[in-house]
Amino acid sequence: MIFATLVSAGGAFAAHTGDTGGGAQIELWQVINLIGAPLLAILFARPVIDDIRAWRASRREGFD
């Protein structure tokens, strides 16, 4: 499903031969990078965020 969304988004902006409109042209790999890079950052940041939350919670428990 996600791949289909990426392909359709890329297809909406892909350059078509014969077009002389001069509009913005972006290729499919650029769309995948624009969407995929933030998603990967969120995936890899999630464990770090969870560790920081656990660390802060353990610090608070020490003051009780």
C-alpha cells in the first residue's frame, strides 16, 4: 500500500515526454527520498526517544 502511494505520487510529478508546460518536474526516486528519509529518521529515533524517557523516569523515581 505504501509503495503504491509512492508510485502514484511520483507519477503525478514525473516528466512526460512531449510536455512543454515547464512545470515542476520531480522523478520517482526523489519522491521516495523525500518521503522515505523522514520515515527512516523517525524509525531510528524512536528507540532513542524511548531510552531517554526511561532514563528520565528512573531519575524521578530516585527522588521519591
